[in-house]
Amino acid sequence: MKKTKDILSIKELADILGISRIAVFNKVKKGQIKAQKAGRNYIIYKKDVLDLISDEVSDKLKKRIDSSVDMVVSEYGQALKLLGEE
């Protein structure tokens, strides 16, 4: 039976979040990501980053939605306005 890994490295978390290792390291230093020093490296427990991951995904999704809405309004604003008047 394969045991899932309960910890992540800074690089692994950076890959998951789609940001740089430096960005993750800075978040660790600021206390935004809970991590423990292990020798020269940091270890991050998966259970401590589940909320962070969902927040990051939510923020990215919100930005995509906002961008899409802006595009639709700029391209079809007049048509939407006319439909709203009916």
C-alpha cells in the first residue's frame, strides 16, 4: 500500500500554487504559510496549506471571471443595455 506524503517542500508547494519558490519562501517568512525549519530547508504540512490552496485558486478564478466580465461588457455592452431595457 502506497503512503501519501504528508509534507511538502517549498518547491513542491510553489509548483502546486503556480508561483515561484521565492514567492513561497517570502510567504513563509511573513507567516502567511506555516512551515517548520528542517536543517537548511523548510517543511510544510499538507494539512496546513489546504486553506491556502483553496484561497489561491479562488483568487485566480475571481480574476478570470472579472476579466471575462470586462471583456463581455466592452464587446457587448450596448446589446446588454438594450436587453436590460426590455
